Amino acid sequence: MNGPAVFIKVWCYDVIRSTYGLSLSVSQLDVLWALIVAIFLVGGMCGSLLAAWCCNKFGRKSTLLLSKFLLMTSGCLLFLCRYSGLVSLLLLGRFMGGVAAALITTAHPMYLLELSPADRKGSVGVYTALGVAIGICVSQVIGLKQLFGNAELWHYALSFYMIFVLVSLPSYRWFAESPEWLLKHKPQDCLAARKALKDLHGSQSISVIYEEKPQLAASEPTDSKELSLLAVLRNRKFLLPLVLVLTLQACQQLCGINVNLYNWLPILCIVLVALFIISFQLGLSPIPYFIGSELFEDSARPVAMSLGSFASWSCNFMIAMFFPLLENAWGSFAFLPCCAVCIYSLILSWRYLPETRPSNNENMLTLKP
């Protein structure tokens, strides 16, 4: 949204003046723009709370597929708002895009971790963060004035991601559903879970069944059920893992990564900012996305991932709304709260975060610091 921001503001001003006869002041236009930007984050918070139910009800694969259709709907609204002259379509498209993004950031890392073999879970887990980083990079390029970030083509910039959605949709035909989800929600048919494992691991499927997923080798299906949000919150054994998941997701947004650039910086500050970004990419960028999948057992995993995603989107919203105010009041000292959050996360992770063993994550919940 940064590239074509000026042109979208002008369009909003012209549309409201021609439709309602109102001439917005500069401050009123800034408030409207803040709403257009922030409603994406509001959609993310709503989608995070919806994600656990979707993952339990429809499965990981189907939740991701649902997010694609929401993205397509959102893209169509963002594209048509220019021709229809309706700011409401722009707001609705942004909101639906946020809902879809939250479904992805919740279901995607969980889906990858449940599909991958134990010796590759660590490397596979970073793909969600890698995809987010690539998407941000592509959006920045698309938003350049020389491409689509101009007065005539800004609606193409907002809806350009539809191309990636359309390209990826046919591949869903060959995606396997999570064997864990199949085992829980189709216990009468263990063959479906075993078939998913065979499709995933081929000739190694037998060893995977007996070594990595012993519950699939049992003659009787498991009787464990997915836990609700309240059940997870009331269970004391989930307290420490839940605090860790929420803290890492919150610190990912509150550490200052989204607000650490200025127009002019001394060389030393540039070096420090570069080191900060590198450190972020090594830890806080990928790990919070999938740590919940490794800390929580299958029954509580969707709720934990959903709450973690909610913490991420909520803190992202807080940064977007309050950091500019704090910066105006404190200047560069506005980063001190971000520093405090990083120190808190460091101490909590060093003292309480155990090393995960993806192939036996149920045991992680019983470890004592």
C-alpha cells in the first residue's frame, strides 16, 4: 500500500466528494487512509480466531483452499473498486484479504509440519516465513510508480497477487490432507490416513507409519478429540507452551522490525539495522510460525496456532496504530519499548523454551524448566 498511497488517497477524496458532496480535510483523509490500512490487520485478527475452527472442521488442506477463494474474492473487490467508485469495496477487499492471510499463517505452518518427516521439520518450517518475505519483496516491486503504483494502475497493484493464486490453485488437486487430521476426523477409515502417508513418503510409508506416526499403525483408531479454545485455556499443562507461543508471535511484531528504517541514517546505524534484520531472519522471522506445532499435541495444536496468529496480528495492529504517536513524542527513544520486549522474549525463551523433538512432541509439554 505504500507505493500508490498518494494516488489512492486522491481517488478516495474525489470519490467521496462526487458521491456525497463532501470535501474531506487533510486530517479526515488521513483517518480514512489509516482505516484502509488497518482494516487488513483487523481482518487478520478475526481470521486468526476463525482459523482453529476451520482447521478442525475442514482440515488443513481445505482451510488453505478456502483462503485462496477468499483471496480471489478480495482481489476482485480491490480491482473493481476503481471502476465502481466505491470506497466500501476497497475496505471490504482489504478486510477479506486480512482474513485469508490469517488462515494461511495459521494453517500453512501446521500443515507443513504435519506432512514433513521428522528429520526435515526444522527446514520445512521456515517456508512460511520465506513465502511471506518473498511476497513482501514482490509487492514492493509491483508498487513502484514505474510499474503499477501510479494514478492509472494502482488497482492492478492491489490485486496483482491474484495471478499467484490462480497459478497455485491447480496444484491443490495433488496435495494430501494431513494424516493426523484424517485420523481424528475420519477414525472409521484409517486407510485414508495411511494412503495420505503413502502419497507423501512413497516406499518409506511403512517406516513412517511405525516410527514417526505410531498411532497410525495401531489396529484401533485414536479416540482423542480436538480441544476447544476454552478447554485449552483452562488446561494448566498448556499454560507454559501457550505463553511461549504467544510471546514469540508478539515479539515478532513488537521487536521493531516493521519500523526500523528512516530516510537518513549514519553508517553505524545502517550497520546496526542490517545486523538487526539478519538476526530477525535467523530467529523471530521463521520460528514463531511453527513453534506451536512442535510444542503442542495434536488435539490442542489448531487452537494454539490460532491464538499465536491472533497475537501476531494484534501486535501488528498495535505497532501500526501507536508507534507513530510514540515516535512523535519520544523520537528515536520510541524503540526502547521494542528493546524491552526483545529482552523479555530472550529471558523467557532461555529459561523456559525447551528444545523441540518434532517426532515426539507430546513429551515436550511435561518438561520442567
